[in-house]
Amino acid sequence: MAKLKIRFIDITYGIAIIVADLFVFIILGVLLMGYDDNYDSSEGEYWSFASMDMNEKIIYICYNVWIVLNIIGFIYIGRKIYIKTKISTA
């Protein structure tokens, strides 16, 4: 039975990736706060593209793309962990 090996460098890389990911979310969130501050109900519904200018649309799309990339990353990491634990218990 093989033992699952966790190295210090792997933990360091993981923490760095999490910090970078949170940093991107914070930046996108701060940029989206401009939409909340400047929202005008006469331009359209809240969070509709009609009520956003071009910069807010780009930021909103980047935010949603970043969420999709995070979901794909979680699936990938979960699959790697599952395969490693499956091999180590076999």
C-alpha cells in the first residue's frame, strides 16, 4: 500500500494559488462596486446589460468567466485528489 505524500512545496503552491484567486475576486468586486454606485433605474433593470456601460460589461463578464474557471479548477483538483487516493488505497 503506497503512502500519499504531501510535500511542503505543494502546500506553499496551493496557498499561493488561493491567495492569488482571492486577490482577483477582490479586485473584480471592487471594480463592480462602481456599478452599484452609479446605477440609474431609468437605464434598465438592475444588473442588466442595458444599465451598464462598456467597462462595467467587461468587468461583469470577466467576473463570471473567473467563476467558471474556478469551478473547472475545483473539478480538476478534486479529480486529481480522487485518483491519488484511489491509487494509494488500491
